[in-house]
Amino acid sequence: MYTKRQKVNIDDTRFIYATNFSGDPSRDRFGSDKRRVNVVIPTQEQADYLVSLGVKVKQTKPNPERTYDEPYVPTLYVPVNVNMGSKWPPRVYWITTAGKRLLCDADTVGQLDFIRVKNVCLQANLVEKRNAPGEYSLYADVMYVEQDADADPYAERYARYAAPEADMAEPDEPNDTPF
């Protein structure tokens, strides 16, 4: 049963589908300007708990044009609103590959749409839907988005070799050739 100002924690998860932290209508499938992300529910028990609270948990459907070697297992997920324009905006932290924690504001949170995400931890508020009493939406309160390193297998190996610009040979005049 829902209690006033109840919060829900979803730890060690990931995003599914394209994120829309920026609120750009071209990034949303239906052209909405709401800042919204879809978060995977890691366990069936947590999905059942959210359903008991009145949250609509969605699941992926199999592609009819594809044949599966094993039985299809749907992925459970829930949409989460990121209302940066509210009186109390959520605290969204971007954890960089170097381990630095950056607090995102309304202007910088859109950059999270373009990074490779490794892990997400989320605390969300339950908010009752206006047109559907007894049903609740999730609004982000605190979110940690951990950035994954690039797919470059050599990035970590050669990170210590910084290329200083002073060592680079540049011609004095634009028409000079180095040979």
C-alpha cells in the first residue's frame, strides 16, 4: 500500500531504449518534450512490488520477424520522469570514467543522452496520476548514472601517454611541407 511521500529504490540497473534527458521532441518516439527515461527492473520481486504499489510495469515483446534459439524472456521496465523544471528538481549525478561525480543541472543533464551508460542507481518518488486514481508514476529524486568507457580496448593501456601539443611538429608557414 502506498504511503505519503513514499520512495522507491532501483539499484544496479540500466536504461532500455533511447533516453530523453534533454526533453528534445525529436528524441522521443511520440514527439513528447518530457524528460523521461525507461529503467530496467532487475528482479521479478521488485517488479511485483512496484505493481502492488500501483506502478505500471511494462515488458518487452518478442520481435515477430526474428526466430529465437531459446524461449524469449521479456525485460521488465518502468518509465521514470526527470522533472528538472520543478521547484525541487532531482539530483542527477554523472559518474565519469575517471570516477568524478558531476551534478547535472537543467542545461547539462541532456549530455547524458549521448554517453555509454554502465550502471544506474535510482531513487524515485511515487506520484499519483491525475486522471487515474490508484495508479502511480515514478519521478526521479536522486539518480546516479555511471559512464562506461569507450569500446576502445587500448584506451586504458595508453591513457598514461598524454600527447603534449608542444612536442608536435608543425610547419612555420602553411605552404611548408615537412619533407
